[in-house]
Amino acid sequence: MAIIVNLDVMMAKRKMSAGELAERIDITPANLSILKNNKAKAIRFSTLEAICRELDCQPADILEYKGE
């Protein structure tokens, strides 16, 4: 996939666990894991907004495009 999710990097920078982030943005830990491990096929803007709010970052800090 050409879109890479760097969520784990931002979580590490903010010293936030996956469980804590999942709780704060109101999604299941399983769904957060799917997103974090580049298994997701889509992300809702509302989820992306919540992640950015909680991690105090921009979407570009989390999502990266790598051409194939």
C-alpha cells in the first residue's frame, strides 16, 4: 500500500499507549491496532481528527505517501 500510517511514531513521541489513545478517541483497541499496523483500507475524517487532537499533531505527521 502506498499510504503508510506512522501512528506508532507519534504515540511514542507523546508517550501514549494504544489503550489510552483508543479510549480517548472512542474506538476499540482492535480497530486502533488495525490502523496502527497498516491493515486499514480507510479512515474516517472524524477518527483522524480525534487522533490529531489527542496527539496534538497534523494529519501529515501520521499519514505518509510512498510511491510504489
